[in-house]
Amino acid sequence: MAKGFDRIPMISHLDIWRAANLLIRQHGDDAELAAARRADLMLERGDLEGQTVWKRIRRSIVELQAPPTGPAH
């Protein structure tokens, strides 16, 4: 295993997307901010694994809320 990655729990991409969708339903346009706050809270508590998970959720929220790109069909 790569150094530093032996303790990070494997959370599936599907679970990350589910959490992102849940936060969007609960917080609407403020979902990204809610996830960022959780990531900060995890860092304050010294939970780097938790922070990593919340940063992944935040990135997924950004992707889900991004306007569509490409040509319209």
C-alpha cells in the first residue's frame, strides 16, 4: 500500500454521490458550504480521514450543481 493510505477507509463513489445528493436536497444552493463546514469540523477534530470524505462529497456537489456543458440535443 502507498504510504499514508493504509488507514483511509474505502468509501464507494456511489456512497459519496448519494451523500452529495442528500445534502443538495437538504441544503439546496448551500450544500457545498455545508459540506465544506463539515470538512473543516473534521480537521478541527483531527479526523483527517473524515475530512477527506467530506472534501470528496463537496467536490461531488460542485459537479452535480454545475450547469450542463456541451451542445444541446
